[in-house]
Amino acid sequence: MCVAYVVVTIATIAANAAIAVADLAGARFVLANSAEVGLPRSWIPPLGWLKAAGAAGLTLGLLGLRPLGIAAAAGLVLFFLGAVIAHIRARVFHNIAFPGAYLALAIGSFTLAVTQ
């Protein structure tokens, strides 16, 4: 197993687990950012569970269930691509680096998982 794959995937797991907890706890910054891009408040918990599922899938991928890890990484790429698009559509650029960073981590995890 490649060291880069492990490091990037663990970083992706940690980032997604942390933001999933923030989503599920209804953190103020999550509510404010979601409102800025026009995301209904009722969508936040289900989206938090999707992020948690992505982190869990990546974890299982590291533990040997490679196809599940690849699928989780692909799902997170699509998820955060949607988040970046939502920021662009709403013209909310001051904090677009956050979904962009999550997208970059997901792309890195996906690319490294596929090439293993």
C-alpha cells in the first residue's frame, strides 16, 4: 500500500468525519454557509450523513474493501463537485476554498485508490 494513498485517504476521512459532525450538530458556520448558497436547512443532516458514509467507506477501503473505498471516494468527488457548483451558482466566492479543499482531497483519494 502506497504511503501517499494512506496519508491522503486518512486526511480525507478526518476532514469528512469532522464536517459531518459539524453538519449533524447544526454548527453555526454550517448553517450560515448553507444559507448563503441557498441550501435548505432541512438538507443539512442528510448531507452530513452522506459525508459520514463517505468517510466510513474510505475507512473500509483502507482496511481491505478496495471497491468500497473507490466507490466512497467517487461519491465524495461528486458530492463536493456539487458543493463547488452551488457556490459558483450562488456567486459565493469568499469561502469556496472550503468545498474546493474537500474536493481536492476526494480527488486525491480517488486517484490514489484507483491506481493501487
